[in-house]
Amino acid sequence: MIADGAAIGPEMDRLYKYTLKKKNIHLYFPESFEWLILSSGLIQGKDIQSILENPENYLDSREYFSWERFFTSVLTERTKD
């Protein structure tokens, strides 16, 4: 199962317990779909990898409520043209 980690959070416990019963299920919850797109290599930028590895060095928590919103902002900014 692939899901947006930021969105699936409230269901994480239930899903994890389900995977303990069903051995053929694998979970992959990237930080967010925005993070997944940025990490795919589709978006150009010398600093993208660094931003993904250390977002805390790039975001201001007063400006962004969550890392998901920060990654949305980065993705929007890098793809606006």
C-alpha cells in the first residue's frame, strides 16, 4: 500500500495491526505525495535533495503548519512556469 504519510497518520495504528495478520502487505508512506514527486527526480533543482533530506534547515514553522505544506510550497514554486 502506498499512501500519503501526512494524510494516513490517524489510520496508522489500525493499518499496522492489519499487516501483522496479513504477511503479504507492505506499507510505504512517504512524507507526502508532494515529497514523493520532489524525490522522483522529475523536478530540477540543485537544492532539492538537500531540502528533502533536511527540511528543518529550510522551513520556518511560523510560516508552515506542517512539512506537507512546506513541500507543497516548494513543489508549487518549482513548477509554476
